[in-house]
Amino acid sequence: MRPGEIYLAKFPFGDAPGMKIRPVLLLTDPVGVIPEILVAYISSVIPTRLLPSDLLLDPSIPEFRSTNLKAPSALRLHKLATIHCSSLARYLGVVDNRAWSAVASKLKDLLRL
């Protein structure tokens, strides 16, 4: 598992206890003795107005085919979670270098780095 890969994973609900299987983008390598990983939420529910921290991943566009997502989806970079690596259920795909650069730029702006 590497940054830029997309997995199905157990992702925590923001407003209620529990987890739900969601696609996520890996943002870090595994960290720590009990390996955890920082991930960003991906949703097929695309908001009517994308936020500056959102990135549209449309698998019908060649640069996003490698994501292997079934439908256009919003990568919500303001919805981050640190999860245990065992929460990763299945590999889906990867974002290409151009998309990864856009992710890095949006995270830099969001976190004011």
C-alpha cells in the first residue's frame, strides 16, 4: 500500500458511532508499530458546489481511469481519518501523477502549509 492508491475501507462516520465501507485515497504510508494510515474520503454523491478541498474523479476521463471507480466521485480532502491498516478491505486503483499533484496542492492550501 502506497500514497495515491484507492482502497475500499472502513471509514468512521463523522456524526455517529460506527464505520461504513467507503472508497478512500491513501495519503501516507503506514505509520507506527501498529500501522495506521491517513486517508481521505471519496463519495459518489457529488455536491452541487464543489469546495476548494474537493477534487472530482471521473473515471470516464482518461486521467482518472486508473482509479477503477464505478462512477464520477468527489474526493473530499477535508474529510480525513487515520485508520488501522486492517481497515483496508480491497484495493481498487490509483490516481495518476497529475491527479496526485492536484491532491498535494489542495492539501497544501487546505492545511495552509
